[in-house]
Amino acid sequence: MKSITDQTSSTQDASVAHHRADPGVNLDSRPGQSNGRSQRDAATPPALPLPSTFNPTRYPSGAIAPGVYPSIEASRYHALVYASKTYLSQMLRSPAHAKWAIDNPCEQTPALRIGSAVHCLTLEGEDEYQKRFAVASACTARKKDGERCFNPGKALVGGEWLCGVHLKADRHNAILMDVVRKLETDGFKITNISQGGSRYLEHEDSGIKYRVSNHDAGWAGNVRMLRDGRIDIRVDLPPYGRDDGRTILTEDEHAQVSRMADAVWEHPFARKLLNARTATEASYVWNDDATGVRCKARMDIVCGGLKTLCDLKTTLDASTDAFQYAIRTHHYEVQAAHYLAGPLAAEGVEFEEFAFICVEKNEPHCVAVYVIDPESIAIGHDRRREAITTWCACMKSGIWPGYSDSAQLIGLPNYEKGNRVSEHQQELLEALAS
């Protein structure tokens, strides 16, 4: 069986099938659209069979037995506090950082949102993308001066997108009017509506007066209400609940995501890997043989025939120098070692190589495919073992230390010291120059 590094320039084969049927509603109808999106496959690869250890009744307790899980939702996977690449990388910094990462799950940032969308559209196709992501147009509401608001839409209300400001006003107004209608059924009548939308009501018989509003009346308004004997009713917003559960992207973000997915599919070797995949977003759970620590990994791309695992990375710079630095900074060598260990422990299947498909976030969205070398993977295995051993000790003791409690001697890195010219060397250089 040939591995990924045995493949030749046959990746340039022009007979690549088109991999994505038009879903009918084209979210990307814009000028200058590249044709790379026609190469995406809407159909997911064959699903792996559920392992015999699969026990759905264990989900409520948060535990999952060792095995391969091809269809666990990402949110459920990320909720599992098992040794993962993320936690192990933090452990190499300090146990305190790992514990903080466990106790404080990372909130979705714009960068994570874009990365998640690129993964979904590239690996799972347009249909799944439309189920999980909503593309918001600009706000359709009118401002006080009558001009249309063009802020990015935040939520779909009555078939129209509203920005955060008008969404708040819309929701406030709806709740405010519910309160007003209730008072009207109790015998109150509206006597005035302020420019800010406040309703002034008075009871026909008792003469009780109310001001119903979603904002403070201010100092002068409060004085008038005190003078008139008017009672202020403030309408507060309930928890936000108008969205349909999908992650919202702006039109610009959606266009960026689509271009990035196109770029991946247009890259010859990336396309070869995507076409060779036997599973996508497969989750592996296993117990570490040496320590018994339960581990997890979620594979972006599994290429069973090539004995290769792949990870899709979105990055600002996919050049060789930049990605080498990223490997060192983000411990991608530990990720490769950890992911290669997962299938072997979970199902007895050995993969030989680990590849990264890197796509740049900014145009022209260049793509590079890197296969991590065996020496780096060996280093990754050593560092992973160190991190898992420390994880096990911290789990048993409940102590997650940070840096050293004592003072430490520090200086320039060794590579900086190696470039230092001694006084004797300087004298020799000056003598040679004269």
C-alpha cells in the first residue's frame, strides 16, 4: 500500500470529478467567482461503523468508552475532559495553564468562527454548511432620520435581518407593547408617546399614572414624574432567543470562507487527499497504555488507503518558514504524535504519516500541504509522553502547578550565544583584515 510520500506528480491528473452539486440556492452569487467550488463534494465519505463499545446511555454522565465515533457532534466531543492535543500542549507550558484551559473553554472568536466554517464547507459540503451557518445581510431597518441602516445583521426577525441596535429596539418594543396592552385591559389609556418611544398611561377611574419605557427618563424626566405622581415601569430585555441556532456569518465572512474552501479544492495534492478520505471529523477515544489516562482526538481527514491522517489549518501565513515556526509554537509535532497514537490504541489500525493542509486566510488564499517528518514525530511522541505523565500526576494529586516557585538563572537562548564572537576571535578577525 503506497503512503502519501510515495505519491508522484499524478496529482495533476485532469480527470478530477466535480465534487459538489449546486444545492439550488447559491450563497456565492457574486462577480469574479472562481470555479473551484464545483470540485467540493457535498456527500460525506462512508461512515465508520460504530464500535461495539458504543454506549449512548453513558453520554448523560459525560463519559464515552474507548472506541471510534464517526458522528459525535463537535460540541459533545469538546465537552469531554480527556487528554487532547490542546490540553497536552498547554501542559507542556505548565499544568496551571492546562487546568485553566479545562475550566475555561475557549469562547468562539471571529477567527475560530471562520476556521469552523472553512472546515465545514471544505470537508462536509454545502448542505451541511447551510444547516450550521447563516449568512446575514446588512440590517434592513430604518434609522431615525429615515435612512436605511447598513450595519451587519445579527438576527433574522420576521424574514429580515436586524443589527444589534435595531434588534434590541425591536425586542424592547415588542415587550414594551405587551406591557402596555396588559395595562389597557386593566383600564389604562395612553395619553402621550414620547419621541423616544415611551408610553404615558393614566387610569380612567383612579387617576394612577404610569410611564412605560425601555430607558431611564433622565434627571428632568424623573423630576416631572415625581411632580406628576407618575410611576415609572422599566422594561428589561429577557435572554436573547431569536436566533435559529446557526452560527451567523456576515456576507464578507461567507465570501472569504467560500474562497478559502475553493482554494483548498483547487490545490492538486490537497484535492488528492480529500478524494482519498475514508472518514471526516471522526472522533477517537482510548486509554493510554502506560498511565491509563483517557485520551481523545478528532481527525479532520482519515485516508485509510494512504495510511495518512490529515489536519486542515487556516493560517495567516502558510509559507515553509512560517509553518515551521507554527509547529514549534503550537506543538503540532505533539498533535501528529497524539493523533497517530489514537487509531492504533482505539482500533488497532496503524497510520504511517500525518499531513497538514494549510490555507491562508487572506487573498490570494494560497494553499500548502506539509507532511511532518519522522524525526519531528519522534520528538512529538517524547513530549506527548512527558505531558501525559504530568497530566496523570496532576489528576491524582489535584495539584496543577505553574512555573517554578524559586528564582531561576536566565539568559539569551543558546543559538544566540553560539553566534557570539570572543575577544580572541575578534583580534584574529582584525589581524586578517589588516
